[in-house]
Amino acid sequence: MQQFKRFLDFYINSSIHVALAVCSLSWITLIEFNLAFDKNLILFTFFATISGYNFIKYFGLAKFHHRRLATWLKYIQVFSLLCFVPLVYFTFQLEQKTLIYLAILGLVTFFYAIPFLPKKIFIEGDANLRAISGLKIYVIAIVWAFVTVVVPLINGNQEISNDAIITSIQRFLYVMVAMLPFEIRDMNFDSLKLGTIPQRIGIRRTKLIGFLLLIPFFFLEYLKDVVQSESIIVLLIVLVLLTIVLMISNYKQSKYFSGFWVEGVPLIWLLFALLIFK
């Protein structure tokens, strides 16, 4: 049991789980827009997510404690380095125009973790994008929407149509709602200057905002030029799952509630998409 717990902790802390979530959303886009499964794109997304997330999460720790890194962090550093090698390979398997957009995302990731801004009132500690009051959740939602909708379509030589824009907005709303349990979990630990939604308005109103965001998340589907019954069914399932996790979210949640179960919703979403779309 102890060995399984160690494996699960490494699986989550090394960003494998979140990488599978991002890959799942990218795959869902391919399914919804009737594009062939793109192995190179999915594997690139997997290794890029691990490299990017671990860089953001552990850059500060490694910078200040490199001489006495905890064993678990050393393992994650080695793992991230091993993931970077196939990342380079799969990067050059993508379309050239895709690389231009990915370069922009790379810059956002870099400045999200690396201090570059003047330390004014709205910033505490590191002068990076992550430290700007109230910005974190929106940056993450925009990046996820771009990576999981726009990038697969561009790499598949598809135009950014009206349906693609609506799907991007839906994906943005999904990430916003899915981030709320994490924000609730961390509200007593995050610096007050981060200005997270629960810190500003409390848990009850945060949940209410989440429930309200689920309304356009679902009903925007009916504004698409091509309305698919399969998409409506799958979105309804996702809506129910998000409603449940929002309802039971609290700042005393279990260690794995957000990091495993909430983060794992895209995997369930993909499973139903593969079963329902034919």
C-alpha cells in the first residue's frame, strides 16, 4: 500500500496526470472536428505539458535549494529531463505553422515562472505573471484552451471557424470551473496578494460563479454551425461531473480530490467521447 501511495504521489507531482488530461482534451478536439488521431501531436502535448508544468512548479525550489534537493524532487528533475528529449523530437514532427503558435505559448510559460516584472503593489515575491493578483486562473484557462483546441486544428490544417471559436470559449470556461476546487483548496495557503477568487468572495460565492459558468459552457453548443447530438450528450455528462465536484469542494478536501479526481475529469470526458462518437 505504501509503495502504491509513493507511485501515486510521483504520478501526480511529476505532472503525468495533468499531461494526460491535456492530451485527452486535445484528442477530444480531434474527435469533435472529425480529424484523424494525430500521434505526433498527442505525444508532443504529453511531453510538453510535463516539461512546462514541472518547470513552472519547481523552478523556484530548484533555484534556491539545488544543493540539498529532496530525493523526490531530484527524481522529478531527472524525469523531466528525460521527457524533454522526446519533446524535442516530436516538436519537429509538427507542422511549421504550428511551431509559430507554440513559440508564443513557450514565451508565456517562461514568463509565467521567471521573474521579469517590477515588484509593485500587485506583486509579492517573484515578479512573474504567476504572481500578478487575480491573473493566474485566466492565464491557465487561456493556455489550455489554445493548446487543446487551436493547436490541434492548426496542425490538422483546419481553419479557425465559428465552431472552433465557440469550442475554445467552452474549453476556457471548463478550465475556469475545474480550477475552482484547486483555488478553494489553496485559499488558506496562497498569499492574499494573489487575489484568488475564493480569497476575494468566499467559497459559497465561488461555487455560485462556477455553477453560472457551466450554463454558457453547455448551451454555447447550440450556437455552433454543426450541432452534434453526441457532443451534447458528452457535454451533459461533463456538466454533471463538474457540478458534483464543485458542490463537494472545500478547503479541507482530501489530498487527492483536486490533484487526481478533478484533474482526471478530461480522461472521463475522453472515454465517453470515444464511446459515443462513432
